[in-house]
Amino acid sequence: MSLPLPIGPRTGYDTPPGLPGIVVSGICRLPRIHILNGPNLNLLGTREPAIYGAATLADIEASLSRRATDAEVELIFRQSNHEGDLITWIQEAGCAGEPVILNAGAYTHTSIALADAIKGSGARVIEVHLSNTHAREDFRRHSFISPVAEGVILGFGPQSYHLALEALTSGVANKKA
Ligand code: DQA
């Protein structure tokens, strides 16, 4: 699927700072933010609840959607257990100039290809994790995403996603504003 290119800020609306609206066929569309989740995050709710909590991915997405309405942004939710899907979605977002909140799951610690997709497409990425990966096994301490991310938020459970959304919609994360 090819996405339209951003062609400038909306006028007559209060767009969140640094998030351009997009005009498609003469109609202003809300700025879009992609919430991408990687492998095993579809199991949230039943997966190691002592570490990841009781909320399902659908619960997290529903609470983010409520916040997005207030912030006047459109959220695109996607989850995949396949690295290539995440790469394609990052490229689409990057080429469309739309920011990404990314929990790459275990690919965080292994995937040079995801890091290359971020760099290669120029995607703005906030890396998030539910758990504090630095307080867990050693292999979780290294992230291939962090060096190419605009910021990293981890250890706050579902609130990690909300803090990332807040960073993007408040302009805190927008270095180019
Ligand atoms: C995670 C942390 C990763 O180390 C792990 O592989 C996950 C979830 C988190 O959100 O805490 O799948 O990204």
C-alpha cells in the first residue's frame, strides 16, 4: 500500500506541534501516528503477567485511541510476529513523514534490519517497552533501535505508550520544530 506524501501543515486547525496534517484530494486529514508492535505482543494479558501486566494489546490500543481523540491525531495500530512486516510498515511511515511508536519486542535486541529501515526511510521513531529491559537479562540491555530512535521510554507498562504519544503530540519529541 502506498501512502500519500505530506504536503504541508493543515490550516485552520490546531495541529499538534511538529505533526503535519496531510491534504488528500483536497481534504485535510488528521496527522497520523503509527503504533507498531512486534513479536509476542499479541499475547499480552496472558504472557508472563508478572512482567508485562494484565492488559491486553487491545486494552492498550483502546486507551490510546481515547487519548488520540483529545489530541486530534489518528493512530494506526499494527502488530506482527514477522520482522519483514515491521520493516515494511516502518518504511511506509518514514516515506510518508509519519512518526512511529515502536515496541519491537525481542527484535529490539537482534534486528539490524529494523534499525536500517528506520535509518533508510528517515522514520521518526520513539522506542517503547513495557518492562525495564535494563533490569532484566543481560541480552535485553542492548537495543539496535535506540541509536536510531528519537527517544526511548521503558519500564512503565502500558503508560510507556502513553508517554510516547504525549511526547509526540506535545512537541517534546519534535527536534525539527
Ligand atoms: C519488551 C521487552 C523485550 O525484551 C521482550 O522481548 C518483549 C517485550 C517490552 O515491552 O518490555 O517482547 O519489548
